[in-house]
Amino acid sequence: MSKIKFTKLSEAQFRETPHKVDVREMYSLTDAHVMHITLQPGETLKPHKTPVDVFFYILEGTTTVHIGEEAVDFEKDTMVESPKNIVHYLSNNSDKQTRILVAKTPNPQTNRAL
């Protein structure tokens, strides 16, 4: 039996979130939580804070990353860091789909002392 663990996007669990967009859980252990987000043209996440550091890796398209008072468009193959406890959100202001991998470390859902 193989010890290699993997998750296919097509089989990843869909997560119901307040953002009402396509969010799929790819990885969730104590030290990290990784989600895959697909934003269609015009879709936007709700502004929010997280109690842990977050990074966004743009997989496809152009994503507008809003952190604090700043908003910058980033193209695919770019990683963007967002420190904990700062309002942030993602939006797709383009005419094409964008896909983003979002990683939180440590996993805020494990109630680990920060």
C-alpha cells in the first residue's frame, strides 16, 4: 500500500462558506489548511481577517488581492503573503476565471494555541 497521500481537485470536498464561491478543501492538518478557490468574472470574497498568516498562490488568471488599504492585480504563478489579523479578500475583476490556492498556517480550525 502506498504511503503517498494526494487530493484531486475534482474529488476535493466543497466547502460552504459565507463567500458563496467555489471553495474546495485540499489539505487540513494541525500545521496548515489549504483551500482551492475558483472565482468567476466579477466574483469577490467578503473582506475578513484570519488569526493566522495566509498566502495566496495564483494558479490561473489575474486575481486582485486586497490587503488592508491596498489592492494589487497579480497574474498566475505569483505568491502573495497576508499577515494575520489584517482585513483581506480576493476579487476577480477580469473577464476570465481565476483560480487561487490559499494556505493558512497553522490551521486556524484546529484550535492550536498561537
